[in-house]
Amino acid sequence: MSINVTIFSMQLWKFRRKIHTSWLIAVFSLAMVVGVFAVQFVPQTIFAPVAWLAVALVCMGWALWRRAAYVLPVVVLAGSLLGLWRGSVLATQVEVYAHVMGRTAEVRGKVVEDTDVGSAGEVNMRLGSIAINGHEVAGRVWVNLAGKQDIKRGDIVTVKGKVSEGFGNYAASMYRTKLVDWQRPNPGDVARRVRDWFADKIRLAIHEPQASLGLGYLLGQKRALPPELQDALVVTGLTHVVVASGYNLTILVRLARRLFARVSKYLSTLSATTMILGFMAITGASPSMARAGLVSGLSLAAWYYGRKFHPLVLLPFAAAVTVMIDPSYAWNDLGWELSFAAFAGVMILAPLLQRYFYGNAEPGTVRQILGETISAQVMTLPILVMAFGAMSNVAIIANLLVLPLVPLAMLLTFVAGVAVLVAPWSAAWVGQPAEWVLTYVTSVIAYFANLPWAQVEVQIGVWQVVAAYVVIVVACVYMWRATGYSLRGENVVK
């Protein structure tokens, strides 16, 4: 009898033991993301009332007060309800698009990202702050505009055309529309104006396509790349280094922090924060950039105050914040999904692989780049294969040959632009170092992209993707238990 009482007491203690607040927040954030995602499969009118928000906040408040193991189901419930409420609110707001589907409508909106040119010379735009036939509505609309127009990010456009079903995180799409009105506010998007002005100076010093590649590295201007170079980057798995994403931002933040770290911690943090905000303003708040800026900012704050963010806390928290701002990210936004998958690869899988295979030895530059590249590729591969039906066979070696030179290419491209500003007469030779490095990169990209076996077609479904991530998670748990390695020290700010 006494043995049974002892066992019962031990079980009761496990349920009553305290849990750190950060882990409760992690569970709450993960449940919130799942709740937002689940909105696609439930009637939106059920969870749209604000009463669900109140219930979620009360439940989470009580859980944070108790902080015991037995409150975990309440935390999951609170996060799920909050996610369902936030997603339902947006889903209810975008229901208005159903009334104009298949009909001709006049749509007015602000161009929220850089435009790109289609194969027939048409302009592709992504509009926010939408008004349909004079009535303001939520959501974003993807617009294909017939004819060439010099439309920039930040412009206000009005188009007329047939409204079609949306895709990704777009509530609707419109093809072959007619331009009704076009306004460029003054001063409008100042950061975009400064970026374009500086990009023009760089093009005076560096020839194409190297100039566009350098601008992709430095400013995240992927849509300025020639179509053939964009296709080659996809085949070689190198698109991530010319998209405004965490890789580019991490390089800039680490540089800014290290330049001023010996002067003072405050100045180092201030310079890195300025770099984060400036880069986000220049590139625009795309899903990947929003994630990168948030993760970098939180990691920088933790470093400044002498704290550490566990990746398993930071990852769901950042995801929850982004989907609370825009729930459509969780409804099939490929960029958002790949961004978090790559982050998990670099911050979780890569260090576990290093510790499992090499022990306590600190990785050198080549081994670190190789480990992070393989990990990011492994974590994003299931999503990419399901989305595009193809897999790159040369991504790892191409990344290994290119990634070490990206920081140098960014620096030399920046120096070339500044030199042209200071001494325009030097444009003929000041860009040569950057052009040499970028020529090497484009040669590597072209060589591997043209290999007949560079890419192979593979078709998988949702269940195969789920199975792949189950295997990855099991492997991570095994390596963690085998090495006893603590991920708490992993930080994008080093």
C-alpha cells in the first residue's frame, strides 16, 4: 500500500512541477500557429466573435500564474483559440472577394513589394491596402498588368479587370488588367528611392549580369535579375542568397556588431539595430524578411541583456508573431514556410550534426558553411519538392563554392557604389574587384545549372512531407540525447 502511495505521490509531483515561462510561451505560440492554419478547415463565423479572444487571454493568464505541468493542456487550448480567432477575423474580412469572383471590378491598392516583368513584358504587382469598387477590404491581391509601365514599390495604382481565385497568401488575383490610374506619392517610399538611386551608381561600376547579382546580395533585389540567371539559381539551390532573407541580414548584423563591440556594447547593439531596420525598409516587409528581422532583433536583444533564446522557443514565438500580424502567411505562403524551415535547419539541425559527428571541436569556416547548407537543404527539401516537383542534385556543392564569397561580394559591391559617389571618374576600374568575384559566382552557377543531371523531377504528397519531417525530428532527438548538447547557446548574433 505504501509503495502505491509513493508512486502516486511521484506522479502527482510531476504534474505539479514548475515549468519555465519561456516553454509555456513556446507551446502557446505553436498552438497559435496551428490554430491559424486550422481556420481553413472550420466555419469562420464560429470563432470570429471577440469572446474567444477573451477566453484565450484568461486561460493563458491563469496558466502563466500557475506555471505547473498540469496547465499545459490549458496553454494549448488558449493558443489554439487565439489562433482560430485571429485567423477567423481575417477570413471573415476577405469573404467579400467571393462576391466579385469571376466578375470585372476596379481595384485600387498600394504596391507593397518590388514589381517584376513577365515573359511577355507585362508587369506583375502585389497590392495591399485594397479598395474594390471604392470599398476598402482586407487582404492582398496579385495583379498582372498588360503593357510596360515603370511602376515602383510604394506607388498607388488602380486597375480594372476580371477577379480570379487567389493563391498563396493572396486573397485574389487579376490577369491582363487595364491601368486606370497611377500615382507616385511624394516623397512616398523613401527607402526604395534611396536604394534605387544607389543601385544606379553601382551599375556604373559593375557590368551586367554581375551588377544585378551584386545588388541581389547587398539589397535583396531578386526581381532585378535576368530571367535566365533566376532559373539557374533555382536549379542550383542558391535563390536564398539573393532574396531579402535571414542570410543577408545575418551577415550585415554580425558585421555591424563586431565593428563596434570593442567600443561599447550599446553602440554595437545600436548599429546592428539600425542595420536591421534599414535593411527591412530597403527590401520591403516580405514574409521571409519579416521573419528574419524579428528573429535577428530578438536575438540581438537577448545578446545585449546577457540572455539566451532557445531556438525551440524563438522559432514558434517568431512564427506566432508573424501570423498574428498576417494570418495568411500560414495559409500556404511558400516563402514563409521555407524561411522557418531553413531557420530550423541552421539553428537546430546544423549544431546537432556538428556535435554528433565532430564532438566538441569548434567548426571551421568551411565545415560550418557545409553543415548549415546541408541542414537548411534537408529542412526545406520536402516543402520544395512538393511545391515544384523537382529536386536539385547540385545544391550542396554549389552552396559550398559560393556562400563563402557572399560577404566579400556584398562588401566589394558596396565599396564600388560608394566610390562612384565620391569619385565618379573612378567607375571604370573601381568596380573590377567586385566584378571578378561576381563573375566567378555566375560562372559556378551557370556551370552547375547546365549539367544534365543538375535537377531531377520528384512528385510527393502531403503525407510524404509529414513523414519526412517526422524522420528529421526523430533524428534530431536521437542526436540530442546521444550528445547531451544544449541548443540554448545557439544565436544568429555571434
